[in-house]
Amino acid sequence: MSDGHRRVRVDSVTKLFPNAQGGTFTALQDVTFDVGDFEFLSIIGPSGSGKTTLLRILGGLEFPEHGAVVIDEAEVRGPGRERAIVFQDFALLPWRSVLGNVVFPLELRRVAKGERDRRAHEAITLVGLAGFEDYYPNMLSGGMQQRVGLARALAVEPEVLLMDEPFGALDAQTRTVLQDELLQIWERDRKTVVFVTHDMAEAVFLSDRVLILSANPGTVHRVVTVELPRPRLDELRRTAEFADLVGDVWETLQTLTR
Amino acid sequence: MGNVADVDALSRPRARQSRVRRFVSGAWQRYPGALVILGLLILWEIAGELQLFAFLPSIREIVDAGVTLLERPDVWRSWGRTLLEVFVGTAIAVGLGFVLGVSMAQSRVVEALFGLYVDLFQSAPVSAFVPVIGLVFGLGYSAIVATVTIFAFFVFTVNTYTGVKNVDPRLIEMARSFGAGRVAVQFRVVIPAARPMMLTGLGLAVGRGVNGGILGEMLISIVGIGGLLMYYGGAFQEDFVFALVFMVLIIAVVLMSLIQRLADKYEERMR
Amino acid sequence: MDAGDGTSPGGAAVVQPRPALVKVRAPGREWWFLPLRILSVVVLLGAWQAFGGQERSGIEFLPRFSDVVQGLVSLVQDDEFWRATRDTVQVLVLGYALTVVVGIPIGVVMGAKHIVRRALRPLVGILLATPIAPLVPILIIMLGIGISARVATIFILAVPILIENTAASVATVPRRLVDMGHSFGASRRQLAMAVIVPASLPGIFAGLRLAAGRAVVGMVVGELIIASAGLGQLIQLYSTTFDAPKLFATVVAVLLIGLGAVQLVQIAERRSGRWRR
């Protein structure tokens, strides 16, 4: 209880959805885990394991039928300033430029214009988009669009960053590049990160711990601790230790989908 | 004990009330659209019976007028005439529109020759032509048919054109790869794929055709249903006007939704 | 009647872009496309000139093209014509303004509230299918032959399409954008002003464009049947006096007003939608 390292506590969360037959379908059942301060935690699981639902509950966009999410000793009852989500399909406003998209949450919070622009430029530079401020989303590649999504989340300076399969819509090469960049940013400015993915190598490469969910209903099946040294660079992907860990996760997932 | 009886006595009417309320809210959840229309009709009836507005007949009066109209053979003859005009005019529009739409979508030459007019007149108020049609075609049957045709033609042409243009080119490639010739590609791939769009166009064309036919009758030759509308409107017999309007509305909606249903069926099958 | 009621449980009613108004493709890159187009106009006008001015079987009377041009020239010099035009445009503007002021709020509420959408869609559907011409005699009886019956004709014809389009585009604002706004703590007001309205603007503009087209139709139909003022009265006058050139010329003027009105809305639409290209 008095563990000061615990930033996020997910306490026996159960989430039900109505199904087509008028009954209910259990998306998540009794999911319990913690996320430590400045920890990078990945959630992985087969489709139907409710990992995106879990992230939406953490973000305050959905509410569990039972259980609770507690962040800094306060129960999550909706979206909050200490959290920011990076969305799977980017969710950029197509009528706003890159800069306009990044300042958007700051406008909502009525941050003064000078401060707003300063923070946005900083975040845009951090994700490597300096010079693209006036571009519109549809002029950018998928990888660049998600950099905007990341910059938008970083601009609000959240303590907890929630990432919902952020690189899932990108091609393999872009995905690798963005993983490397995300880690560099995170090394410089450590945050608590919850990262949902279906890519095992991605989960292992990025995380301190990988939480494996089982499907129908989604429950915590296993937690794999990744004790690879940081900072992690691209070369790590070609080491035996890395391959072993990915293999371990792979075998666990195999037993779940059988 | 007294306590229990009290609770019982209180709860019984409450239970009944909640059952009524449940029924009402259930009906509202299920058929909100129908209830809104029903509510409006009830309000109309009340306003009409109380004669709140000088020229608003009640629903009852309108129904009476409708029954009177349906008992008269000349009204049936007017309907026959109007529907025949609409049918012939729409058929001509569909025939011409099919040929023009398909060929415009497939040939840039045809598109260059005719695209401009289709583009201009699909959004232009063709009703402005009605007096001109009277001048060019005289005051007879052919003028009304021509009006219907002009009203229905452009919608159908544009829909056909768009339907053919949007046929997935991969399907055409596929058919070619199996050795289909130009004619086979047309009849087995392009036109079937464009059919839902054409049917949507047909539905819209019929709606516009009805509108055009009645407008033509009102403005050019005072015959058919349009003629009756002008007559009763001029005689300030608003119950008869309303009865006729409702008949026109019902026929137009029924025709259009029948065609739309056909279109939906095709589209469903293609998914 | 309207299958839209109850057949889309929970989901947003996705209204396909109205096929009838898909724009026929603009001139392409072929060098011969524009010359051919011009040729077709020249041939058409030439044929009109050669064919017109005489009575033929099946045709009562068609003035020659040059007669119509002359009619147009004399019309433009006629004060009566300009007074009628002013009157017509005034009614059009009034009717369209009323349509916009009433249609957009109703559409937004319908788009945002599922139950309201289900409650009003059948009614809007019936209004969309209602032939306008037979309603005009009723409007004359109820409102007289003054300006209000003509404004009402425009309104009744134009408002359902605007409501329908506004509701559909508000209802189909991508879920992820609403979630995103929500996740950054947007209030209801902020969400409406910063996300939902701008996201549904293309659809609302499409509705405004379609409504403008229908408003013009309402203007014409109203004036032709009511014929108490405006260009409609001139058309009636010239058609009863068999002044064919002036009749044709007035009809051309009406068509130009109609095309101009739709064009204006399209310009506004393009200005608002730079981000889409």
C-alpha cells in the first residue's frame, strides 16, 4: 500500500459490453496490476483480449463495471490532466496544421498563446518535425502523422503516457525507426508509459515489463520482466537475449491462442 | 401490519402507472418517428376541428373530401391521365438517360459533346422551362410528357454516368483476364455493377417526374391531377386540395420507396 | 415508408453522398476535349438558329436563337425586368436565410442525439419526397399571394435536405476525434466548437449547396404558380402574349440566377475547405 513507486494501480477491473443477442460479453475480468513510477509497461495479447479497452479505461474514456483504476491515490473518473493518449489511428484534426493539432489540447486548457506555441514547438522539435509546422495532416506520411500525435501528447507534459497501438498502422521500417525515437525521447524525459501493442518484438524492445493478456474474457495471464540494459539501441534487436525474450512471449501467446 | 397494507395500497396504482409509463416509453423508444408523425396529425386534427386557422381543414374533413373524390369517375380518369403521362415521360427519360449516361462514362468524346449540358441542367431549376415547353409543344398531351421527361432525364443520366464511372476497374481487368470481350465486359460487369446506382437514379427520376407532370398540368393545360389542384385551389376548397396533395404524396412516396427497396436489394446482394 | 427508422440500431446513420448531385467530371487533359465541347455548343446553337422560327410537325413554335438573344438584349434595357429580378432575388435570399437559420440547428441536434434523429427522420424523409407543386395552392390559400407564400415554398423545399445533410455529417464525425478531444479534457462546448462543427463542415456545406439548388427550384415553382410578382410574373406575361423571344430570355435569366446562387455557395465551400486538398 505504502509503495511510493506505484503510480498507476489497476484493481480487479471487469468490463462488460452488451452483445448482439441482448446479453453481455465480458471484455475484461478481474484485471489487476500496477505500473511503477517512470516504468515502461507494455500490454500485449491476442485480438479480443480487451487491451485497447483496458487502455481506454486508463484514459478515462470508458468505465469498468467493477473495480477501479487509481492514479496517484485518486480514482480515475474521466480524462485527466496528468494523462495523455496517443491514438492508434492518429486522430488528427484534418482541418488543422501540424502546429494547430499540437496546440489543440493546450487551447482546451486555456494555456496562454506564447506559452502554448513555445511548448508546441518544443514537442514538434522533439519528435523531429521542426519545419513541418504549417503542413496539414493529409500532406504527411503515416509515420509523420503519428509523430504529430506523439508531439500533441508530449505537449501537455503528462505524467502518464498512454499509447494505444500507436505504430500498428505503420510499415515495419517506419515502426522500427519510431520505436528507437520513442525510447530516445523517453530516456531524456522519463514518464510512466502504458503501451498497448500486438507486436511482440516491439513490446520487448521498449518495455521494462510486458503484461500478457488472455482473451475471452481478458485476464492477466503472465507478466514478463525485461531485464535488458538501457539505453537500448537498434543493435539490441539482433542479440540472443532479445531473441530469447521475444521467443518466450511468443510461446506464451501461442498457448493462449490455441 | 397497517404499514404493510399502506404500502400495498400505495404501490398498486403506482405499479399500474409505471406500467403505462413503461408502455409509453417503450413505444417511444421503438417507434419515435411514427409517434412524431402521429402527434402532428393529432395536433392538426384538433386545430382543424377548433378552426384555429382560417384555412386549415381538419383531418376528418380532408378524409371526407378524399372519399368524395374517390367516388367520382372523372377523378379516376384524371389519375389515369397523370400517371400515364408520368410513366411515358419517365420511360423516355430513362431510355435516353441510360444511353447517354453509359456512353458518356465510357467515351471521353461523348463526354466532351454532352457533359456540359448534363452538368448545367442537373442543378438548374428545370421548372423554369415549363412555360417554354408549352410554347414549343403546344397545350396537349405531348407537352406534359415532355415536361416529365425533362424533369426526370438529368437525374437518371447523372446517376447512370456516376454508377458506370465508379465501377471497380479491377473487376473489368479480371473479366478481361478471363477473355471477356468489350460487349461481355459491358453486359456482364459494367452494367450489373452500376445497377444499384441506376435504380437510385430511377427512384429520384420518378419523384421528379411526378412533380414535373403535375407542375406541367398546373401551368400548361389545366388537365389531370394538376388541373384539379388548380381548380380547387382557385375555388378555395382547401379540403379537396389537401386530399389531392395527400394522394399525390402517398403515390410518390410509395413509388419511390418501392424502387429504392429494389435498389437496396441489389446493393445488399453485391456486398 | 422510410426504412431509416429502427434499422440502424445504435450506429450512426451513414448517408451516402447524394448520387444525383455528383458533379460530372471537369474537362480532362486531352487537347481535343475543350475544342470538341465548344464545337458541340456551336453546332447546337447553329441548329437552333436554322431550325427555329418556323412551324414544323410536332413542334408548335420555337423562336430562333438570334431572336432570343435580341429578346435578352431588350430585356436587359427594360426597367421592368430589373425590378422583377430584384423582387425574385429578394424572395430567394429571404427563403434561403430562413432555411439556414432553421435547418442547421435542427440538423445539429438530430446528429448529436440519436433519439431525436430517429424521431424526426421519417418526417424529414416524407418532406424530402413531397412534390412541391401541389403544395403551392395550399400555401396560396393559407398565406395569400404575397411574399410569404413564395418564401414558404422555398423553405419547405430546401429545409429537409439541409437538415438531412447536417444531421448525417454531425452523426458521422469520426469517433476517434471525439475520443481524442475528450481525452484531453474538452468540455461539451469545446468539443462542439473545436471538433464536431469543424469536422462536419464539409457535410453541412454539401447540404447548403443542395439546399441552394432546391431553394432556386422553390423560387421558380412558387413564382410560376403564384405569378403575382417577380420574374415568374414576367414569364406568365410573355407566355400568355406569345412573346417567345422574351419568354426564352426571361427563362435564361432565371437559370442564370439559379446557377449563380449555387455557384456562390460553392465558392464559400471551397474557401472553408482548404485543408481537404
